Amino acid sequence: MKILRVRFFNLNSLRGQHEVDFANSPLVDAGLFAITGATGAGKTTILDAITLALYGQVPRHDGSGPEQVMSHGTGESWAEVEFAVNGNWYRAKWGQHRARKRPDGPLQDSRMELSERRVIGGEETWPFLETYKSKVPSKVAELSGLEYRQFLRSVLLAQGEFTRFLKSSPGERAQLLEKITDTRKYSDISVFAFRKAKEEAQHVDVLRAGLAGVTLLSAAEVLELEAEVQNLQSQVTIATKEQQRLTEAQNWLNRLIELTTQQHRGQQQLTELTAKAETLVPAQQRLDKHAQALPFRTPWALLQRAEEDIQKLRRSADDLRQQLPQLQQQLAAATQVRTAAAEARTAALATQQEQEPRLRAAEQLDLLVQRDEDLLLQARQLYDQRNEQCKRQKAELDQLAAQARAFQQQVTELVAWLNQHRPLAELADTLPELTAHLQDWDHLRSELGQLRQRQQGLQQRQRQAAEAVTKHQQQASFAQQQLTDLGAQLQVAATHRDQWLRRLHHHRAQLERDYQAQQQHWDDLRRSMQLQQLILSHTETRELLTPGQPCPVCGALEHPFAAGLLGISEESLERDKNREEELSQKVRALNTRLNRTSTYVNMLEQAGGQLTAALPGTLSLLLEADEKTAADEVKAVVQQLRTLEQQRPAAEVALAQALSQQESAQRQQQEYQQDLATVTAALHDAEERVPLVKQQISSLLSSFGLSFNEENGRELIARCRQLSAEFEQKKEALASLEKQSETSQARLNELGKNHTETHQWLRENKQDLVDKYAAIQQQKAQRQALFAGPDIAVARQQFADEVQRRTAELERLTQTLHEQQTRFTRAEDQLRQREQDAEHQHQERQHQHAALVASLAAAGLPHDPAALTSLLLPDTEARRLTDELQSHERAVAAIQQRLAEAAQQLQVEQARALTDEPSETIREKVKALNENLALLNQQLGQRQQRLADHHRGLERHAKLAVELEQQQQEARRWRGLADLIGAADGKKFSEFAQGLTLARLTELANRHLHRLNDRYRITRNPDEHLDLLIVDHYQADSTRSMNSLSGGESFLVSLALALGLSELAGRKTQIDTLFIDEGFGTLDPDTLDVALSALETLQGSGKMIGVISHVDALKERVTTQIHVRKGAGGVSSLRVVGFGETS
């Protein structure tokens, strides 16, 4: 990557637009150049412009953002950089402005853009590659192969940081190396691995505790609950069916009552409607008369409307007869007024023609007067301007004379002050060295305070760690004792469990033998009873047997049972049945006891019980009365074992946690001891450096009469800067005053000559103004004689307006007269038409009236049409009566329909005959059954819930077991990683990474150091992994400390390390431009000569190198410079100076 050109506008003290071209002469020819200028002039602003344009960041403002770089009192700033990568040219730009680009406007968001140079047909263009501010830095990094931090380490060399690294204490050295090489992330990884391993181990403990907290039922309890659930479900089914039967019977009885009630209510409603029908007879008669007269309502309405129209026509004709005389009078008056208006228009035309010649003559004189007055005004204005100019010249002459005297007085005073304070001229060059020493002093004091505070803190933490070790040892002992006690209790409970298992196993075997014997006896008895029943069933057949004759059943010839000696009778069979019932009960009882005993044996076996060799004769049998006590004791033993087994994982977790905490506390105690030893050594080293730094500061201040009391460092720096700035301001003020004095004297001479010329012109032009004024007054008198009015155009317009007004009035009156004539004629025509229409409609009405009377007579109604009014009803009344009659008819039909349906439904329901019990009895049975069903459902729900909880517990137990196994694997994985790189303070992995980085950095630095000076080689200290030693080849390859190097030698080593870091950071791209922004202000002349020789050697590798410094020797040695000159008001200027030029 190579920087080609940088342009910027309003950045820091460099206000305005500036450009530095690294791709053209003189910078490209020199290769090595210096950026020079006074402290605070703005040298580093050039580097700020580069990082702003490329990455939108400024190293000096990493914490607060780049907004502070805009020059004070401006409304816009920007930075632009052109750079080359692999032969391609790119342009990156950053910009920011205030609202409307006003200095007092609010700051707006910054913007960035990136473009690439393309040449098409000999024409150069720069199309955009990216315009989003958030994406431009990453695109620049992609093209150049350098992130922002890599760019700072590879292009802006941190030679000064390596100088401090070589001479710092061990504790500070690790912090500096982490900052220089950007290995902070490895410390973060180490801390993360440690914390993650701890979190995963804690998660394992939580899962173990959760697994131990899952409670499950035994197999016997599950079987017992399932049997109870099945029994309860059967009872619920039976009760539900009975509930449905009783509910259906109850509903049937309620339906009978409801249908009977509906029948009774319907009969009552039908009786009421029958009575109401008699009251509706008058309404029906009135409605019939209305229907008879209804066909004649329209003819009668038309006859009445025709009479009203005739009356209207007659009234309109009377009104028109009354209007005719008035209209005739209005017509005569309009004729008279129109004649007068015509005479007035003729008089106005005559007046206008008479005055027009006089107005034209007066108008010509007005034009001449206006022209002469304009010329006079111009001349008068010119005279007044020259007169005012003469006055201003006189005042300015007096002011300049006084100013020249004041300038001379100020110059005299400034020369005297500068001579008096001549030693301050060297303060500007001494100030950087003094600042560096004072910074070292502040850093040293801060380091001492931090080291002492850290020493006290480590001592306190070491004591706390020892207390923690003791505490965790006690907790581990207590946890171990708890675990031992649990083991002993488990052993006792297991012994008790095994004893009961052997005893119950023996008891079950005896019950099985008894059960099998009783079962066999029962089976034999049942077979005997079946045989007896078979024998008794053939009694009649045996009576038919004859000695010597074959048996009809079996064919035998001998009949031993025919003599009746069987001993079998109905009484003996009944006795055997009673014995069989007793044996059946005994068998069922033995089966129940056997199942119960097997359940308890299974419970003990599930609890881990095992049979051991023991003589059956040594065990006593359980009586049936003792089995209940045995059941309670077995359940107690199983519950005790389950409780102890649940407590054991928690005890093991507590022991593991206590041992882990004890190990962690011991490890932390050892780390605190190591850190305390390191801090104590660093504190001793820092205390030895205090007198040396103090002596250097006092030596520098003695030349300026200032003293250092260990607390006034910042005040001394401020005072020195104030004195230096005051001296520079006085020098600049003297030069400015001398230049202003020369300018003021030249202006004074020029102004005196101009004032004399202006005064002569005023005397010559004054009489000409008087003559012109007299001629204008004579022309005005002639015009007044022709026309005394102020404005001719107004007078001419008045005459024209009068003629126009009279003409318009005549036209209006003519139109009015025409309208009056039209109105009179229209009124006469309307009167004749109204009389004819009235007569015609009267005859038509007579014919309609005669026809209506004939129709009424034919219908049997009164002959007078007016009688229809009493027969007809209003439409609303007619509709109301009709609706009322129809509604009554529909109600009667609906009630009759409902009565028929209710009778039919009642007959159907009575035929069902679901019950003969009264409703109250059924309600009581339903209530009792509901209560019993609710109790059964409650009991069923409780047992189903216990079974569901058991199954969920099984699922949760299996899930937790799987999660625990997975989590244990994850915890072991993180524990292994933490053992390798993890540490609470992050040092383990960070120190390992820093060691690798420092080894690679040393290797790269030795390459550069060999080219700079082949005498030395950098090597690592085998006793201190972050310490570096120097190998002197001129002294038989002896190895010695870096503190033994001279200033120039230290500079070479630190420069080689900085170049190595640049190569390490920019390993993915070629770096062709380097900047060194520090390190030269504290070098003596010999050391500076060595440093410059090293830079000239480095220049031979093809790199362009820029050195930022205010050291005069460096300015003389490096002739190609970018000179930044500090001006008045905090504004600086920039200029590129080549070989042979002066800045």
C-alpha cells in the first residue's frame, strides 16, 4: 500500500484547503522527508487526515470520535486520500459539516465514500465503489489488507512506545506489549474460557440437584393405583347410566306438566278472543262503508282541484289589470330621462375638444422641465459626492497621521520588551524535552501510587485468600462427614431391607405351599362333588337294573351299586358344598396374602434388595395379623432408602463444590503471592528512578528561573507554554506593526494628493449648478400660464372619463326604456291569456260534476259529492282497522293449532309411561346419585393425577439424566480448555500469545537491525519471558541489558522493533509509505546523527519515509520538508519545500 496524495479542508489549526502530493516532486524524488513546524502548529494533522479519509477515525480521538477535528469557527471539513494497491489507484474521502454550513449550526452526521480510478479512451474517471459510511472502512481494509489498528502499527511506526517498552518495569512491559501488538483479545479469551468452565460446572451441579429432586412411585404403588382407577371407573360408569335413566324420567314428568299447562292456557286465550270478536263488529261495518265510497275518492279530489285552479287564474287576471296603469306611467318617465342624458353627452364632447390644444402645449413644456431637472439633479449629486469625499479624505488624513504615531510608539515598546526577554527564545526548543521529562515524572508518580495501592490490595487479597482456603477446608470436611454419615445410614437401612427381603421371601414360599395344598384339596373336593351329582342323577336308572342283565348305560353285567350301598345322599352332597365354600374362601384369602407379600418383595427388590444365603429354619413365619405391621415396616424401609439415595447426590455435589472452591482458593492464593513479589520488585525499581528524573527536570528549568517542587508539573508546562507563546506573539506583533506602519505612511501620502484634487474640482463646478437652476424656473412659469393644474394627463383623463360616463348613462337609460316597453306589452298579453284559460276550465268542471253525480246515484250513495267526506276513512285509520281484524283472525287460528298440537304431544308422552314414581322421589334420588358421582370422580381424578405425575416424573427423570450426561461432557470439554489457557485474570493465554508474538517480532526486528547496524542482535531473556536482551557481536557476543545501550543505540533497536511490527502487522500487503511521529526531541546531536543515518539506510529499501519533528538538526539534514507554519489566531499554513528552497 502506498499513499499518493492527501487533501483536506478545515482540520484542526490548518484552516482552509491544503494538499500534499507524495506521488510527484519533490517528495517522490527525495524518498525521505520531514514534516516540520513549531509545537502545536499542526504537523500531526496531516496523519489525522489520512486515517480520517481511510477509516473515519483519528488515533488522538479514539475515545471521543473524530468530530473534534473540525477547525474552530468553520461550518465544513473534509479529508481525501489517494492510495495505490497492486497498481490500482483508489480515492477515499471523509466529510462532515454543520447545518447550512454555518459555524454556529448543529453538527450533522459525517459521510464517507470510496472510488477507483479508471482510464477509458485516455479520459480519467473515478466511479464510486462504496458510499455507505459504515462499509467504506471495511472495503478499504479489504483492498489494502490492513484493518485500522493494523494500519496504525504498520504505517505509523510506534518507535517511541518500543523505547518505553525497553526501559519499563516488568509489570508495565506486559501492558505496553499488549497495547503495541494488540494481544488483548487473548487475555479476553483466557478469561472467557475460565468463566465458561466455571459456568458449565455450576450447570452440572444444578442438573444433579434437579435429578435428585424428582420423586417417583414404586411399582407396587403404581399397580395399586391402576387397580383403584379401574374399579372407580366401573363404579362411575354404572352411576352415570343410572343418572341418565333418572334424568330422562324427571324430564318426562316435567314434559307432561308443561303440556297440560299449555292446554289450559290455550283454552283461556281462545275464550278471550271469542269475547273480543263481538267488540270488532262496528269497526267491520265502518270499514265496509269506506270500501263502498273508496272508488269515488279520486274523481271527487280531481273536481276539487279543478275548482282551485279556476280561482287561481281569476286572481292572477285581477292582479294584471291593476298593474297596467302603473307600467304605463313608468314607460313615460323612462322616455323623458333618456332625452336629458343625450343632451348632457353632447355638452361633454364639446368641452373635451376645446381643451385638448392647450393641454398638448403644456405637456411639451413639462417634458423640457423634467429633462433639465434630471440633469441638474445628476450634477448636484456628483457635487455632493465629491464634497463628501473631500470631507472623508480630510478625516482619514487626520486618522492616519495619529495611527502612524501610535505604530511608531508600539514598535519602540516591543523592541525594548524583546531585548529584555531574549532568553525565552530558546524555550520553544526546550519545551518538548521538558514535557517528556515531566510526563515521565507524572507517569513515575502514578506508577508508584498504583504499585503501592496494588501492593496493599494484593496483601489484603492474600489474607482473604488464606481465610477462604481455611473456610473451604472446613466446608469440605463437613461435607465429607455428611457423606460418610449418609453412607452409614444407607448401610444400616440396606441391612434392614435385606433382612426383611429374606423373611418375606421365606414367608411367600410358605404361603405358596399352603396355597397349592389348599388349591389341590379344593380341586379334589369339587371333582368328588361332581361325581356324586352324576351318581345321584342316575338313581332311577339304577332301580331298573336286573341282576345278570346288561346296564343300558354302560353295558356291564355286574351292578355293585344297585344294592344301594353307595353312602351318597342329598344331605352328604350339601355338606360337601359347605366344605367347598369354606375351602374357596381360604384359597382366595391365601391368594390375596400371597399377592400382597409378592408386592412387598418386589418393592424391596426395586429398592436394591438381594437374597443372601440363610437357613430357612432360622427365619420365623409371619402370622396373618403380623402382615399389616410388616407392610408398614417395609414401606418405611423403602422410603428411608429412597430419601437417603436422594440426599446422597446433593451431599456429593456439596463435597465437590467445597473441594473445587478449596482448590480455586489455593490457586488464587499462589497467584496473589506471585503478583505480590512482582509488584514489590517493580516498586523498588520505580523508587530508584525518582531522584534521576527530578534532577533532569530541575536542570532544564534553571535556565528560565523556574523551580520544580514535585507538585507543580502541569503549572510549569502551562507557564513555559505561556512564556513561549508570549515571546512568539511579541515577535509576530513587531513584524506586523512594522509592516502596518509602512503601509500606513504610503496611504497617508496618496490620500493627501487626492484631497487636493477633489477640493479644486468643487470650486470649478459650483457656478454651473446656479445657472441651470435659473433656466428651469423660467420654463415652469411659462407652463403655469398655459395650464395651472398639477397633472395634464389627469386633466385629459377627467375629460375623457366624463364623456365616457355620459355615454354609458345614455346607453343604460336606452336599455331601461326598452325593458319598460317590453314589460307593458307582456302584461297585456298575459291578461288576455288568463281570462281565456279561466273560462275554458270552468266549462270542463261543470261536465265532471254532472258525471260524478250520476255515478253516485247509480251506486246508491247520496247525490251530493260532498257527502263522500263522511263516508271515507283516512288511509292510516283504514289500514289500522284492517290490520286489527286480520290480526284477530290469525290469533284465533294460531291458538287452535297450538291446542291440537299440545293434545297430540300429551297423548304421545302419556303412552311412553317411563315411571310411576313421583317427581320429588326421583329428584332426591338424582341428588344423592350426583353427590356419589362427584365423590367418585374426585377420587378417580386424584388417583389419575398421581399416576400422571408419576409418568411425568419418569419423563423428566429420563430427560434430566440425558441432559446431565450431555452437560457433563460439555463441562469436561470446557474444563480441559480452561486447564490449557483459562485464568481468572487472563494472564495464562495472554502471556503465551505475547511470548509467541514477541519471538516473531524479535526475528523480524533483527533483520532490520542487521541492515541498520550489524553490531547488535536482539534476543529474549530466558529468565523473564517478556524481557529483551542485546547481543553485542563486537564484544565476543556478550549479552547485556537494554538499559546499557546509549541513546542512539536504543533508538536503532526501538526503530528495528517498530519496523518489525510494521512488517508483522502488514504481512498480507506491501507497505511503501511509513511515518515516524515521535522519538527525536530527546536525542543529543550524536545520537540524532546515528538515527538519521539509520533512516537514510532504510530509505534505500524503496520505502517513502516521513519524519515528524521540530528538531533543527533534523531540518538541516533532511532537506525535503513539509513545513507547517504557525500563524496568528491559532491558524497555520502548509508548504512543501524541496532541496535548495527555503521555508
